[in-house]
Amino acid sequence: MYFPVFAAKQLSSVPTLPDITQEEVLSISSGPRKLLFCSLTRTSLSVWRVRPPVVLAHLARTQKSLVEHGENVRAEWAPDGSKIVIQTEGSYLVLVTVENKTYLPVYQQPALSAASQRSFQPGPGEAHPVQSVSLNFEGVIFVEGHLLSVSPRRDYILFSTRNPRAVQRIPWPDADGGDIPGFQGNYDSWSVDEYNFPWLDCTDVAVTKIMQPKANIETWITSEGNAYFVQLQDDNHRTLAPSFSGDGDDLMGDDLEETNFRFHQKRRVGPKANATPAWIGTCVHTSPIPRSIQKRKQLDMDDTFDVFNYKEPRKAAEVAINVKFSLISVGTEGGSVEISSFPAEGYTSQSHVLSVPNMYTHAPTGTVRTIDWSSDGYVLAVGWEHGWAVWSVAGRCLAWGFGTEYAVDEDRFQDAFMYGIRELFWAPGNFELFVLAEKATNRPDGQLFTIPFAKSAATGQQTPDNTRHAFLHQDDRVLVYRGAEQPDMSVINPESDVWQHIKIPETYMGKNWPLRYSALSADGRLIAVAGRRGLVHYSSTSGRWKLFSDERQEQAFVVKGGMVWFHHVLIAAVEVSKSYQIRLYSRDAELANKNVLHREILTSPIIVLSLVDNSLLVYTADNNLHHYLVVPTPDTIEAHFCGTINFNGIIASPSSVRTLSWMLPSAQKQLGDPVDDLAVATVLMMVGGKLVLLRPRKSRDQEVRYDLQILADRIEFCWIHLQGIGSLENSLWGYDGQGLRVWLNALSIEAPSEESNPNRLSEYVKESLNIPLDFYPLSVLMDKGIIIGAEHEAAVRMNLPFVMFRQSTSSHLFLHHILLHYLEADRTKEAVTFASYYQELTFFAHALEILLHTIVEAEADQESVQANPTSGVLPAVVEFLDHFDASLDVVVGCARKTEMTRWRRLFDIVGNPKALFETCLQSGRLKTAGSYLLVLHNLEQLDESHSHAARLLSSAVATRDWQLCRELMRFIHSIDETGAALKRVLSQTNLMPALDEVNGVNGVSQ
């Protein structure tokens, strides 16, 4: 899904200003829209632009300020990005305003002669002028009671204190708070007690961390290590906590510039009780504390226990929420990361702990320092004291680093982030991870890095019907998997060059970074991508991109909802001046408004597009599914509207729908009116991480109702195979972070009748099998029986000062998994039919060998099988193998890879190896017969005269297979090093005259 690529870029944290000393960076914090971020040292604050990553403004505190108010601890942005609040060691809040000024070009072309002029092409996101900013000191606020955590909000500053244990808020200096219900005076204070916070597990605690809210939900961590979802409500239960502004990909943000730091205001804040608004909350993570110390009396009087400093591995250290998938991630002081679902009434969420695979060091990870979800919700980045890792949403570890596996030159090695991360955040588009290393190795400012990533196109738009072509995005290019077009052996060869790199035009990405959507045609030849504005498309046949010639037309719309290809026509969901359209562009025509083939106007934002045959499915934010038929006319191609159906009461959150497809009953496809498709189609959706099947059912009054079945939870993406290969037709494949879950014929089931019981829907659709994988899958080659995926690799060299990241291509055969599913169900006929589609593949026999080996090993230690050797699945597998010519090779190949203790039962069912040897010899399979010769030898079934070897050698000489002759003679010599057996065999076969020829060709001596 997400894979680090190339090498991390190191950023210099020292501004190019006079008299600026190098200091350790304490923290970094991204702005609300992630276009800017700030870095904080003990004495200064710097504001950066994310793309290009340069310092725009620097503010240094005076020595007097440091003495009076203490050194910097942490900096937080206001939700609108107009202010930054610095928390100091002396329990002060230093307020800094961020003022926008003029725009400056990123690149200024010097006046040079025509002969010496050079062209500087801006990179992705670098074509926009840099907006100059100014940092101005606004004031200092003293907080009584030891300041613990600060969280700026739109209209006020929220903070917590240790003594007294309270949560307080004050308005910004230029606001009186009168427009905020519940304000009394200049500030409000809530003591942490049973009256104000009755939902706390233990009220003898303090709030140590308050995180910025997202989707009206904010998270708190208390001193005993518990984490809570919290909201602020007034007497009318109206939520006061503002929604998180900015989606992480919006580039219409503000930028910043250097100014002087001056003091002109100081305020004192003290506690004030009986505030009107009320806090409500629910615990989402619990840290175990002995109940004997949860009483206030003991906390107040027993000096042996300190609720702030006691050690417990499950104490929450960091919390991040994933709104897209409704997940909570909690990093603990013990180093574990726990994932659970949002709390729901009547439902207790079970958390699971993420684990790093194959760690080459047993050193502890240390405390979790920082965690952050990508804006699309698909990956979680975690930084520890001693390393870092990135996980997919369902728990697959995609990349990690805990030091280096091999020795490096410590004096030259620069990638300090490999040894620990203090802070991190995802850049817009999630193509870069900004990290602050725990400490620099050999440079005072070598702490800031950006790690580039490639990600699957499925993170932006799901195309469940295109299983053949894996499709990856990088910051400035797309990668298309071409292995499906190569010979069988090239597909499974990890060294094959199977990725085509296609660079996106710099003129487009310079202004429209980051990439948001992409579409790949069914044959993999046509590509379309869309960034911040407009779109461009590419043909691999011509090798050319097509762009809008009129930049104003390109900048006038934004793709929202996705794009799909219908043959040579690109169908795009766009937003134009708050109106919503579906546009059809031809690849053969230039990109321009006058060349749009068709426009369809909708009244609600488009969430997702899908194309099934020539049926265009459009799901919108008003919870409606629209059906169009894409049909050619004499002059153009149009989308004909067929109908709409509403999913109110079925889909609670339309914005969570990520995948859409359907399956029509056979009778409807052949004879039905397309206008009626919506009423009879089985609809497949991914809602958040849930894979949902909706099957229509008409009532007696002809009203269509849907039976909903949740097939699986925590699914990252899915594929469907609506036509093609045998029993795989209409199959559904979903990835859950550990393996592929497969529902065979899940979409081919006819709609139930009106008399059927909707509670029995699960009887119709059941999961068929689960294919475990040790890599991340990217595509399924249905016609080759192979799953294609990628793994992360990190390479270090003694002579390199950095780590090189790359993703390696992996493959996995799935044939034996499906065959085993049929054979375990005693459906040999279906297994034979399915396998017949693949019997021409080069590696078909290898797949059957894996099947047989799997069963032999699985049943070796089963008591029921040992008691009755003819029981189990092995007899059915052997019966199945007898339908294919490769069965003799498969059996002996399996035997040679299996312990001899397993052979007795195998050959009791398959047959005597002597009989199998004779069958091979009579049918001319001499090499297979040679393999059985080894089996007979190991089973001590060869006679002293070695007649079997003699007959096989005679046949090999007759067919002039000198390679086999050499192997046989070496084998005979190995079982009798005196050479007597070899002479006896040669004399028995009367082949002594031919020995000279064999020796001359193969170099074998008597």
C-alpha cells in the first residue's frame, strides 16, 4: 500500500541568517492544512513551507525572555493557522501571530545572455509563488499550577494544569469570548473531580495531553495512562469543540516570513470554578492501576506512589484517530501500539496490537514518541525512542527501521531517524513523511528528514474490477505493473523488470501537486491522473501525455469522486464552481472544454464512480446511487440516465463509501430492460473498512428493500472477477492485512424471494477460503493463478552515508488454495474442472506439488489419520491428481521434499513406488523414473542386481539422453563406491561398447 522509496532527504534546520547558533530541534508541528510546519528549539521558532521545504520565517527569543519565562517546550498551531502558541518550562504561554504578506516567486531567472541562459523547471508543487509571512510576538500568559498541555482552538486556548488538577480555557487576547456560550468572565476552569468529570475512571488524576480535535472529537490522556474521547457541550447539548479545518490536501493555505520577537503584553490566569458548559467523554484505552491506589486519600497522602511518574507498559503515551475508518490508535510507554474501533453503544471494541516482523535486533523499541495517520486513513506512521514503522490500516507492517542491519561508517552516516524519531507527520498527498530524529549522529542540525513514499492507486480510488495491473503512485510519476503481459516464468521471477515508470509532466505537477486520483484502463494502456486542479491523460501506445492547452480551463475544475476509462473515453467526476458534473473526454481529442463529449449535471457531490460493462454507477453524498448507460451514438458517446435508488436507513455515512460495484442476475443481463437493473442488482460496497453486500428484495407492493450482510470488517481493498475463469467468475477477494479472503461465486447469487427470511442471508454468502500472504498484494493475475505484491527493503553500505529504500516484487500461487477448498468439501469434480483451465501453465505441476505437500504435512500428525490411514483429504487429492498427466511427477517431487517418515502413508494411497516406476518406464518418462529410482533406493526396495537401474540406463542410452545416463551412473556408483555395481549394470545391459561414447560426451569414468 505505502512503501518508502529512494533515500530520505535531510533538511537543514539552521536558517541562513547571521548570528544564528545551531540548536537541537525539540519538536515539529504541522499547520492545519499541512502546507506549513514549524520547528521549535530551546530559544527559537522557525516556520517552514512543506513544498519546497524551506524556512520562511524565524523568530528568536531574547535572553531576558528565556530567563523570565523559561525555555521553549512545545509549539501548537491555532486551527485557522493564524497563531502559534509556545509552551515554556516556566508555565507560560507565548503567543505568536502568523501574518501573511506578499507573494515571492520560487525561481527567479537571472538576466543572462541568450547563449548562457539555463532553464530551471520547478518540481512537483514548486511552481506556485511562495507567500511571504511575518511572525509577530503578541503576548505572554502566565498559567498558575504547572502547565501540562496546551491545545489552541478557534475562539480560545484550552490547557490543563497539574496543581490544581484542572482543565481551563481563556479567549484569545483580541476576543472577549462573548460569542461563546458558557463563558463567564475572562476564562473558565473545570477541576478534575467527580462533579465535572464523572466519566473518568479515576478522578485523582490530571489531564497530561490534550490533542487537537478531528470531526468534533478530541482526545485526552490522563496521568494514570488512560485515553478518552471528549466533547464540550453547553446546557442545550450543543457541541462547542470546533471541527478540524483542512483536509491535508488543500493547497489554498497561507504561508509565512521573518520578523523580530518583542514583548508587549503579559496576563495572569488563576482558577475559577462552576463553569456552565459540561464535558462529556468515554474511555477508549485503559491502563491497569492497582485498585488499592485509586483512592484520593492514598494519592494525597501516600508519598510512595506518584500518579505522574509510575511505570506501567500500557500507559498511553500518544493517541491518534482515523476518521476515515473509525479507528483509534494508542501508543504506549511500553512501546506497543494498539488499534481499536470507535466506541459504540452496546458494542465493546476489541483492540489488537501491531507488531514489527522479523526484527533483526532484540533491543527494546522504547516509548512511543509520536503517531500519525495519513489523511486517506490507509497507513499509520509510528516513531519510537529507538526506531520507526509504518502500518497499513488493517495491521500489515509495510516498512520499519530500528538501526541498521549491517555495519555503517558511524562518522559519515547521516540518517539519524533510523535510530529513533521524536515527531513525525504526513505531508499533503501522503507522498512524504516528515520526521524529526531523536538525536543527530554527527551534525548538530541533522535531525529533520523527509522520507519519500510510493503508494497504491487504491488509496485514492478503488478499481475492484481491474485485477491484472498493479498501479503505484509516486510524487512525480506512476508505476504500472507489466508482468501480466510476460511469459509465465518471468512473472514468478523476482528479478524480472516488470514495472513501467511513467513520468507525469512537470508543467502539470508543478502547479497541481499533489496527485489525488488516477485511472487505468482495463488493458493497462491508458492512464489519467488528477491533482489539485484539472487532469491529464496518457497513452502507452503513443508515449504522449495530453494536457489542457488553456490553463484557465484546467484550473477551473477539480476532480472529486474519481475517474474511470470506458474504452478510449475518460469519465471524470468534477466540481466546477460548487456545481457537480460527470464529464466524458475522448483520448483522441485535445483536452479542452469544447471537446467534452458529454456533461451530466448532479445536485450533490460525487463520492465514488464505478463502471461495470457499460453501466456507470455514481454514488453521491445525498446517499443516492445513480445508474447510467454509457452508449455510443453516431456522433459521440453519451451517458443515458436509467434510474436512482436511495440508501437512507442502510448506509449511515455516505462519505465512508470507498468501493462500489454490482452484479446482475443472468436473466436480467440477457433479456431485461436496463432501466430495471437497479431493482434487481446485488450491490457491493466498502463502507469504511467493512465489506458490505446489498441484495434487493421486492415486497408485495413492489417496493425494493435491501438485505444487508457485512461480509468482513477491517478490509483494506477488494477485487471482483465478474467474468472469465471457471469458478472464479463472480468471485470476491478482500485483503484484511494478513491475507486474501475469498468468496467464490459471491456475486452470482440470485435475489431472494419476498418470502425468504432476511436473517438467513448469511447462508447464501459464506467465505470460501483465506490465503495467507507474507507480502502486500497489489494485483491478482486470474489467468495465471498468481498473486502479485511488494515488500519493503532497506539497503545500507559501508561506503554510503544513507539508507536506500526500494520495494521488491513478490508472487504467490493461489491455485492450490482453491483446489484444497474444493477437495476438503469432497467436490473433486469442481476441482478438476477448475484446474483444467490452468493445466497449460508452465508451473501447473509445481502448483499441484504444493497442494500434495501441504496435505501430506498437515495430516502427518493428526491422530484420526494415524488411526485410519485412508481417512483425511489425502485420498481425495490423489484421486484428483490422477486426472492429470503430471501426477507421477507431482508425487515423486513431493516425496523428495518430504521427510521419509511421511512416505509410508503417501505411497499406501498413491500406490507402490515400484509400480509407479514401471509406469514411468513404459510411458517413456525416463527422468521421472529416475526420481522414483531414488525413492526405491531410500525405501530399500532395489534388488541386489540393480535390474531397475539397468533397464532405465538402457532406455536412456536408446534415447541418447546422455545427461540422464551420467546421473544414473553417478547414482549407481554412489551406492557402491567399489564400482562393482556399475560394472554389473553395464554388463547386464550389454552396454559396455556404448560406454566410450557416454564417457566422451559427459566425462564420466568407470
